[in-house]
Amino acid sequence: MRPLQISPETAVKLAKQLNVPLEHLMHMPQHILLKKLAELANEPEQTEGADKSEAESSDGSTPSSGKQGT
């Protein structure tokens, strides 16, 4: 099996994002790399959705805030 045909800069970035050693990344089978990239792409969407709902509920801009005293 030949090493992945990616640039050195891309390899370094992917190794950091996937939290794998650079040598393992370069010799990783392409189908496994694609699977890991898909998981990585789905991860921010899941946490981003949770962050948005938390930000909306914790920003203090509820419709009843400020009108309770009147």
C-alpha cells in the first residue's frame, strides 16, 4: 500500500485534528481516513447545536425578564 497523496501541511493539520501520529496518518488506509474525516465533520455540528441552545437559554434575554417588576 502506498502512502496517502496529500501535502505535508495537510498531513500535519489532519494528524493534529484526528489526534493520531503523523506516521500513522500517512500509512492509514484511505477508507479509514475518510471515515475518521466524516466523524470529525459531524462532531462540530453536534456540539454546535448544543452550544446554540445553551447560549439561547443562558443569555438572559427571556421574554419575561424585566417585566416582572411592573
